[in-house]
Amino acid sequence: MAPQNILNADLHCHSVVSDGTLTPEALAERAKANGVELWALTDHDEIGGQQRAAEAARANGLHYLTGTEISVTFAGETVHIVGLGFDANDPAMHQGLHNTRGGREQRAQEMAQSLAGVGIQGAFEGALKFVGNPELISRTHFARFLVETGVCRDTSEVFRKYLTEGKPGYVPHRWANLRDAVQWITQAKGVAVIAHPGRYKFTPNEEFALFTEFKAHGGQAVEVVTGSHTVQEYVKYAETAKEFGLAASRGSDFHSPDESHTDLGNLPFLPGGLTPVWELIADRIQ
């Protein structure tokens, strides 16, 4: 593998096991074709695809790290914490993720009821077609249903008109707390990473509190280069990583060839002067 910050690592993407549209095997092939050297599959609140992903990585000559993306409630916002390089057989992590997924079906039923209130019928069943497992149903699956049925042209329009706060179909969910999510990862010998911090609508004080608490609970890294960050945010969160003594991660947050703005591996390299997260868990790279 290439050294340090010039490694084409993609440590954030999703498969059909959560809300992506490609299988772990198809993602591995796409990553390889796009020049990815180190890959992780990070499905939402789920590690059921890890064995398939690791085997597909081996078959494609990719280095691999286990991964997941845990939904957390912090200061009234949903924050995502990526876990990398953990033991995918750890019982406490399995139980914690199972509990986190448990509220999704009830929330989805309430989302469908809200959409029915504005004349959109059959949304729960329609969304379920895109995932199969009610434990893993999410807003993304509802968005695909709304596109499929012609309510919206694309998923961007969906999230302008529906499923966000103050719009039809929005139902908040109480996720795991920050401490528990970080500890599930670290106790399973992994590294916890704050995902795409530029996406959260925090005040500067709230963001400072997030990073401070995350570090206090044992978090060790932050996504600096990710699909939803601007060039200015690369710079900002590189400085934040230095300020808090955190390693830096890189990942596209790829979900689908038709929906994602950034393809697997198609990102700038990490800025210099940072510790790449993969250096912390080099012994866990498969």
C-alpha cells in the first residue's frame, strides 16, 4: 500500500445490507476498478455484511477494514459515528447495534402515516421493497419509493419536500448515545470516527462539545475528506483534527451509482500533517 496520506482509502460506504443499492461484492469490484487500495463497508447500525465484504475484498486484491456507521443523538441532532477495524464477532457490539436498529420499524410506520396524511398511500410497504428487513428501514428507502412512484423526480427533491424536519414524513428517532456508540467500537478493539462533521447543523459551541465529549469517551478520529465536504471543510476539519489530537479518515459515503455525488475512491487525498486513521489500526487490516 501507498504510504500515509497518499493512500486511496475509502472507509465509508453502504451496501444493500443497509441503505445502499449495491451488494458488498459489487462494491468491492467497483472499489477495485476505481483504484481504491484500502476499503471498509460501513452499513448503518449493522455489521451483517462484514464477512461478505472481507471475502470480496480478498477476491479483488483489496486491503480491508471492518466497518459500521452508528446513529447517535447528540444535542438534538442525529450524528453518525463510524467504527473501523473492530472485531466483527464482538457480542456487546452486536447487541448494541441490534438495540439501535430496534426503533426503526415503529418510526417507519409513523413516517408512512404522516405521508398518508398528505395523500401518499402505501409508503411503508413501498419503502420496504427497497430493503426487505424492517429493522433496517430508513428515510432513504422512503425516498426511493417517492421517486419510483413519481411523487418526486429524484432523491434530492424528496429531501427538499419531504422527510426532513417540518415536512411531511419526518419523524425523529432517539438513537444510541455518544458514549455507548464509541465504547461499543473501542471495546471491540476498533477506532471510533466522527463521520462527515460538516453536515451537522451545530453552533460552534455545540460542535466543540461534540468533539470534546467524543475524545473524552475514547474517540480517536474524524472524517476530514468525505463526499459531502467542501474544499473549505477539508481545511477546517484538518485543523480540528490537529486541535483535538485526532487521526484523519477519508471516505466517499457512497450509496448508489444513481444517487451519490462522489464515487468510491474518487476523493482528494488527505491533507499533509495529519495522522491517517489506518495507521492506528494497521495490525487489523485484512
